[in-house]
Amino acid sequence: MAGGIISASGAVVLRGPDDEREVLVVHRPAYDDWSLPKGKVGTDEYLAVTAAREVAEETGYRVRLLRNLPPTSYQVAGRPKTVHWWLAEPAADEPGPLEGESDAAEWWPVQRAIARLTYPDDAATIVAALRQPDAAPLLVVRHAKAMNRKQWQGRDADRRLTERGRRQAKALVALFEAFGVTELASSSSTRCMRTLIPYAEHAGLEVRSIPALSEEAAEADPNGVVQAMAHLRSAMQDASGAMVICGHRPVLPAMFDFLGVAPVRTLKPAEVVVVHPGEQGQQRQTHHIPPVL
């Protein structure tokens, strides 16, 4: 919309041990500046997907997002612009070709970047990133839009996704890829499994079907949810990347309670809550990602 806020997204990509940390920076010939990779959000695109896409285009590196960082805001030609930032790590050692506005991408020691990047906001964002744990997150998603119960004939567990729900499930593929998801778990109900299957097929993964997380099983045996989540917690610790768990609106509160997360408002279909481990002795942190469709 003319005169509206310009939305962009980017990432602080870090590599190396704590005392040798490097950050990925880019040079843009159009502005003759050195900055963090970022770019405008596409139509019906998750902010996280924009960040991963822009990093790949401007630096050649595929990345895994780890957590969100504070946004920055400023004026561009009289219009407000907000950049949403993420902490990320490289998903591959070697970069591909540059396809964005940049003509060079380099790894700089973080102290050099803080001192020499063109924009002070970028330096502040790097400092914020350095203060965050770099553990892979857990993504909890409510299943995509399903058919109305009153219009469905048959077992409720077999209820399918609507056309909108199928579009939402496909849109989640890019989001899960941006976080480098390597493990998938779900209630055994069709609407939950079908929410994750598009990504499973894309990434060559299997979805763990968990009957205890279904609405029917959780109502009959609430303790079964706790047992299932305890089993999945072990899988989370062994996972090489992020994990996604798909559940139902009535069961999600028990799942979040097990995770030690503060009460979460009712999620919309296909809404995602990114759960991050907290510092020692602190509660886990969460970030909501609403559906784009």
C-alpha cells in the first residue's frame, strides 16, 4: 500500500567458536555500503522465509534460522521501514552464486563488523545476536484448516484439510526449511499428519505418528500426552536440527505445559510457536509465527 510500512527481513549469520566468531556481511554496489544481508518481504511470504531467502541470494549461503532478534526501524524516502532480524548459522560450508543486490560476501570477525559496518543499527543487531543461545528450536504448530466437524461424516480422527488448509500446509514447507527442520512428529489424526506431509515429502523425512497426542486419546488419558512429550524430548536432544510437533487446539495447552512454556493463547490453524531453550534457571522463550494464508 502506498505510504505504508516497508517490511524487510534479514539475518545475523554467525560461525566459529565463541572466541573466534565471524559474521557474514555483504557489499552492495548501489549504495557502496557493507551491511548485514536483508531484503523486502514477498507476497504471502513468512518473515523467516524472507530472511533465509535473502541471505542465500546475497551471500550464496543456505542457512538455518535459530531465533528471532529485535527488529530495527528507520525512514526510507519518507516512509517507515521495519527490518525483522534472525540469528542463523550456515547450513553448508561452501556458498553458491550471488543472485541479489550484493557483489561480495565476506566473513568478518565480529569485532571488526561491529566497528566497521556502515550502519550503527547493524552493529547493535550483531551485539544482540551474540547474547543469544545458538541451540536449535522446537516448532509447535496447530494443524492447518480442517473441514467443519458438522459437515464431516465418519471418524473425527479422519477429518481432512480444506483447500485452504492444503495451501497452508504447502506454505509451511518453506518455513520449516528455513529453520532446518530434521524431525517431524504429529498427532496420528489425519488433519495433523497432512499438515506435515508436504514438508516430509520435500525433505525426504518420515512423520512420527503419535496416537497419544490425538484429541480422543488425550481426553481419555491426559497422562498419555505427558508420556508422549517425554519420549519426544529425548528425540529432540538427539536431533541434528530443529523438530516440529503438530497438534490440536484442545491438546496444545498440555503440550506447552510439559515444555515449561507460559500459557499460550489459542492458536489459529497453521500458526506456529517457536520454542527456544531459556538460559539456566529461566523459562523457555517463545515466538509466534501466524499463518500467511
